[in-house]
Amino acid sequence: MLERTITIDGKPVKFRASAAVPRMYMALTGSDIFSDIGTLAEQFHPPKPEEDAQQETDGQQKPTVDLKDLAKMSVFENIAYVMAKAADSSVPDTVEAWLDQFGMMSVWQAFPQIAKLWTSSQKTNVALKKKNARPNGR
């Protein structure tokens, strides 16, 4: 489980990537989060290194996704909401109520950080065992 606080519209918002998130997402949307994230990833364009460095120095995160498709925007908003709800039970009970506390497109500015949190949670820390390793060093 990973947790990160991201500032959106000047407000600190906690996000969590844990084993509960896919179940919470399925309950909210009836859709598979892994499939939906794959759809988003097709449109995700990581910033160039110089853009990334500039974003870190000026504190502004810029959306790096084609925002023309409302369905994809909703998918990301749902993912962000579920990750926020997983981190903080006081988050409102609907996506709309949660989004209403932010300005237009504010949550989208956090997309790179939220995507990075999700991706980081998918990495394993377990070392793979050699398939043909002999017991007791023989």
C-alpha cells in the first residue's frame, strides 16, 4: 500500500493505492480499474525531461492527457476519487460532491502524480527465485 498527499487547488489531498482500490472502483463504476487505466495509458504522454524539471521547479503540474474525450476524463476522475476515498474516509460519498470542492480541471493537473502513485504500487518487492535452484547448494 502506498500513500501520497498531492496539493489540488491549494488543498492537500491524500491518495492511496492499495488492494482495496480495485474493489472500490468496481463497486462504484461496475468496471475493471486495470482495463480502464490501460485505456488511459494509451493517451498518456509523459512530459519530456525538461518539461518535467520545469514543472517541479514552478510547482505546476500540467495535464499530459488528451482531454477531448469526456469518457476518459470521467474514468480518471473516478480513479482519483476512489484513491482519495481509500486514503480518507471523510471524502464525500459521491464523485460529484468530491469534485465540487475543486476548480475546473484542477484534479487533472494532478494526473501525473496520481498515475505515478498507481504505477509505483504495481511494482513488486519480492525477488524471483531461480527456477532450477538446487536445495542446500548442491
